[in-house]
Amino acid sequence: MTKTRCFRFTVVVLLLTGLIAQRVPTAQAASETATASAEMVTPLVIVFQTPLDFGDFTVGPTGGTVIVSPAQFGPKSTTGDVSWITAISAGRGSFGLQGEPNRAYQNTGSQTTVTLSELGGSTMTANLIYFSDTAGGPVSGAGGQLNGSGMDVLGFAGTLNVNANQTPGAYTGTFNVTVDY
């Protein structure tokens, strides 16, 4: 009888082991395909075209401003004690942009003020605004879009703050303009 019990016990253990082995999940491998992509675009190029010119004027004892409008042939005006000698030379400035056709760009780091100085050391400050001929409006932060030929004009205009009894002279200043996609 001992052999029968041992045989039954062995059969029961083997049957239980078989059932347990069937219930244990086996590791399964899985795979998926991924893609990588890249798009090479035409680099954005900016080229200086025309300077911002505040024209020829005089100033009296209280100072004022000279305003050059963003409109291509838009109004130019003075305030305070500033008077035109000739406004005809005053006009907005521009940069030409060239790059990937129909691609949007941003005006990302352009200066919004410029200090103009003359040889004797006197200074005036101008507040600048930028605009896109294609977008038809300001592009500070919002940007513009290159046309179907990959071109646009980034214009700039502004307000020159003229101090009271400003020293006469030829004033100039430089500033940085940064655009990117």
C-alpha cells in the first residue's frame, strides 16, 4: 500500500505542477516601427536696405518729438517746439528678408530704442517700431510671413525725442535687428 500512496501522491503533485505551469504567464516580446524625419529649409537672410531718416528740423526751448509713420508714404509730424525745415527727406527704414517661401518668421530680439549722437557728444533717443509689408502690421513678437517667392520687407519707423535746446548737428545711431523662423 505504501507504493500506491506514493504513486498517487506523485501523480497528484505532477498534475498540480502541470496546472500551475499552465497558469503562469510566459514573457512575450512586442515590437513597433518608428519613424524619424527632418526638413531642411532655406536659411533666413536679412539685408539692410534704407535708413530711418527723421529729416531736418529745429528745436526751441521746450523740446518735442519727430514722428515718422510706418506707412510707406505716410504722415510725418512734429510735436512741441520742433519745426520742420524739410520733411521731404524723412522716411521709414527697411530691411529685405529672404528665405523659405510662405514661411512665418518672428522679430525676436530687435532693439526698440536707439540712441543717436553727434560728434560733440549730445544725444537723442528714438523709440522704434517694426512692421511687415506682407503682414501689413506690427511684427514685434508676432512676426510676419515670407511671400510665395520667399521675400518680405521688414520696415521700421519711430519717434525721435528731441531735448529742449538740443545741440545742432548730424546725429546717427546704430541698432540690432534679429529675425528667425
